[in-house]
Amino acid sequence: MALLDYYRTELKRMAWRIHYHVKKEQNAELLSNFEPIMACPGFSQDSDNRLILRQLLNSLSSEIGKEIIYQLYILGKKEKDVAAELQMTQQAVNRWKNKMLKEMKQKIEKSNS
């Protein structure tokens, strides 16, 4: 459980960093050559953790689940925004999110045993 909380926190931190970088770029109107993930300050740190997170995301069983987790935690979008973009209810996005987090938790626990 603690490991899942750690990865959840890391996902939120990465999402915040990316969100901050995007806002900074938008305010400066420098969107022409924008690469949010690789250009983000401090993002090159903890490459092992990023690799593990990427492997976890890629190992999820559902493409829509992967997309929801990516948009919520990596891009820092709100559930209602993701729901509107994917043309589903916010409740459905929340259910997918919880299902995918549970699947990630099980994969982490399985790899630790």
C-alpha cells in the first residue's frame, strides 16, 4: 500500500511540474516548439521511477484506462475535463481511474512478492 501511495505521489508531482511548465510557456507565448514532458525542469531526475511508472502504465489492460490515468496524473487534467474530452461522465472517469489504480497496485504487489 505504501508503494502505491509513493507512486501516486510521484505521478501527482510529475503532473504538477508539467502543468506548471505548460502555464509558464502559455503566459510567455512560446508554444511553437513545446515538448511538455522532456523539457520540464527537474524531469530528468528519478529516471528509474519514471521508467517503472511508464512500464506500469503500459502494462494496464485497457487503452481507455491508460489514457485516463495519463491525462489525470501526468497531464494534471481534472476528471470533468477528461470526461468531456472522452465523451463520458465524470463518474465513469472516476470508476476507470479507481479500477486502473487498483490494477497498478496489484501489479506492484505481485512484483514485490
